[in-house]
Amino acid sequence: MTRQQSRSGGGRRRASHSMESVLEEAVALLDEAGAPALTFRALAQRLGGGVASIYWYVANKDELLDLAADHAMGPVLADVEKLPRSDDPIDDLRVMAITLFDAIVQRPWLSAYFMRNTSIQTHTLGLYEKLGQQTLRMNLTASQRFHAVSALVGVVVGSAVDLGQEPTQEMLDGNVDRDEYLHRVAQDWRDLDPQEFPFVHEIVDEFDGHDDVDQFRSALELTLTGLRLQAGA
Amino acid sequence: MTRQQSRSGGGRRRASHSMESVLEEAVALLDEAGAPALTFRALAQRLGGGVASIYWYVANKDELLDLAADHAMGPVLADVEKLPRSDDPIDDLRVMAITLFDAIVQRPWLSAYFMRNTSIQTHTLGLYEKLGQQTLRMNLTASQRFHAVSALVGVVVGSAVDLGQEPTQEMLDGNVDRDEYLHRVAQDWRDLDPQEFPFVHEIVDEFDGHDDVDQFRSALELTLTGLRLQAGA
DNA sequence: GGTACGATAGAACAACGTTCGATGCGATGC
DNA sequence: GCATCGCATCGAACGTTGTTCTATCGTACC
């Protein structure tokens, strides 16, 4: 049981796919309605074929998701490789991380499958490499370099999990948007006892209507300054 | 349709639960075999009751998972509150974050449901507050405090997602343990072209057999030194 | 023109979350 | 003591999901 690229085109009754088209439609489904929307039946219908045919290209759903995520990472890797190099590796790391984060903002489902299986996620591995190459320009040990890149990936993923969460039922119904949801939670927090929750009261106005990008940028900056200090620059 | 605590004890044929017992057994299932093991049928069997009864206590599976996660956070919050205070808020933040991370290491399934719905996750909100209270001792703006705690939570969650991933089929079969899995991935990496992947080759020995705790500690330290610099101490 | 094989697909299966309707049980009112 | 009422429980069913089995199509090759 191997799989292979099929020549494009095909008959009228029988559908003829290709790895490319399968992943393309899978990503389209994920983009349209998130991870729950990607089912084998929905995908088969979009491809105009049968359900079992998809199993010719992927072993199971996990592999489908890993491959779809990596497929979406292709353009991101290309963008990162296109980025101009400055003379400060930390500046380069910053813009790379932001590029990666932006991609996840536009495709929140990515956060769950990013860097899960580098054996088949070649683009993702490429991104990991490109991030790491910047640390090669810094005065660090191999261990510090490994941990630095892990930390950066962790910051991106950690900030992105909020985005990756499936919207609540209310948000899907369209009754309520993100700002209103945030506002409700903020109101809950304001109702808490100020004696017992002084911090929550201190920051509730910041939380209400906050921007995820700002949040990520702050976290990224903390890690980057820590890294700069470690490199002794 | 409200729900309520039932008095303990019960008949022979009909089972009698309580919110406590439901969450207790749910956590037990999660501990034993991870998130996929927590099904309503398995949970009902453990409680010696019917499937539909569980819906008296929780609205759906999402709520069950949120509540189970928060239930598991109870002792963690207690531990954090018991922690002695030093005169350095950053030191306190460090030990708090480590306490939290350790809890997730022992219960990897926690990472996916941590801080998802603070309206019903009271213990989790308490942890958020305790972390934040340390930033109140530092010279920061409200915005900086909010972002600092978000960053710390992000580091914990970001480092923990690796742990939260369900083991591969091979690992479940028991054919292969974590070290061997890491070793295989490392071998894949060593087979890559050194010209194209200089960084991967630089750190592959660090990756092979690495400790997740070390990885987390390094990431945490970077964020904390960044934070210390920001507070101008 | 037959054959081997890459590729497709319908139907079935088991498991899951969830809902429905009926039923048991314990306290309350008389 | 008995009927009532509402909390709590449960079996059975429904729709959907991932996955597998088996049969078939179509094309390149000898």
C-alpha cells in the first residue's frame, strides 16, 4: 500500500484526485469552519469522490491534519525565506516569529497541528531550521540554541492557543462577536470581590477588548530580551 | 433544568452520584489513558449508572472537560497559596510557574483545557490571580502586568503542549517508549543534508533524549529575565 | 486483447455525543 | 398512611464520525 501522485484530469463518473488537491480542499474546509468542519465525508463531497478514496493518500485523520497543516505552512516558509537579513539576529528572529504568528492568526486551526510530526511536516521543519539558523549567528552553546528556538516556538504556540479555541456556541450562532464575549467575561471579573482578586481588577480594563497581537508581541519581546542578555550582547 | 448536589449514598439498583464523584471519576479516567479515554459511556460505567445521568451535572462534554480540568487544579491552587513568599516577586513567579508546570507534566491532558473558561474554572482563575499578585509588587503599568502574566501562562502552556499530545500508536502499543521515539526522530534529522539544515544538525544531540522540564525552565528563565529588565530592577 | 496494478468507491461497522421519554425515589402536604 | 410533586436516574434510540472490507474501474504494458 503506497500512495502516489496521479496524473490530473479524469473521467466523468469516477473522480480523480491528487495529493495536492486533497490537501488543498482540506485546508479550504479548515479555513471555512475550523477543525470540526474537516470530515472525510465533507472532504469527499468537495472532491466529488468517495470517502474511502481519501485513504489512498493519507493513513488516517491525524496524518491528514498534519499534512494539511504543513501544506498551509508552505507559503509561510517561503515568506520567511524571502525576508531580508539584518545585522542583528534577534531582529531577524522577531520578524520571523511575527510572520509565523500572523499565519496562525489567519488560520487559527494551525496552532493545534503545528510542529507535531516533523517527519512528514517538511515545511514546518524548514521553519524550525530558519529560526535556528539565526541562533547560529549568536554567541550561544548548542544547548542554549536548542532551548532558545524551543522557547520562541513555545511563545508563538502558547499565544496562539487562545486563537485556536473553537468559538463558543453563541459566537457560532452569530448572536455575539469576540468583543462582546470578551466584554462579558470582563464583566464577570468586575463582579468578583476586589479584596480577593486585586490583580484581576487591576487588569480587567486591559483584558476587555484586548488585542491578541499586542499580547503576543509583549510575550515575544520578553523572551527576546532575555535571549539577548543570554548571548551577552 | 438546574443541577444540584445530591446527598451521598443511594440504592442498590439505581446509582446516586454527585458533582464531586462525577469529576473525580472523570479525572481518574483522564489520568489513566488521556483525553480519548474519557467517554460518557466509560464514565457512566465507572459511576455504576446510566449514560444520560451525567447530563444532569454537565451540559455537554466541553463543560465536563472544563470542570474536570478545574477540579484537578484545586490542589495546585492550594499548593501555590501555601508557597512561602520571598522578597523577590520574580523568584515567587518562578516557583509558581514551575508548580503549575509540574502539575501539567503529571497530567498532560490538562494543557488543552487550562484557562479555557474562567467563568466556571474558579481554581484556574485563582491561579491567574495569584500569579498576577506578584506583578503588583513590581514597578509596572497595568498593561505590562496583564501582558506579563499572559506571557508566563503562555510559556507554561506552550511548553506543555508537547506533553499534551496523545502518544503515537506505537507508544500506546508499548513497542516503543518516549526515549526511543525521540531517538528515531533524531535519526531522521541526522539523515538530513547538513548544508541545508545546519541548525538541526547543531542541536540534534541536544534534542535526542532531552528533558521537557529543562526545556520549560529555559523558556521560563528567558521570559523572567526579560520581565526583570522591564521592571527596571 | 488479456493482465497487472494504481486508484476509486459503496456499504457496512463500531464508537461517539446527545436527546427523548419513561420511571424511580424521597420529601412534603394533608 | 397516602397522594403529590419534583429532583434524579436510566435504557434506548438517533445522527454523525473515523475506519475497513470488498468489489470494481481504467489505463499502461506485453
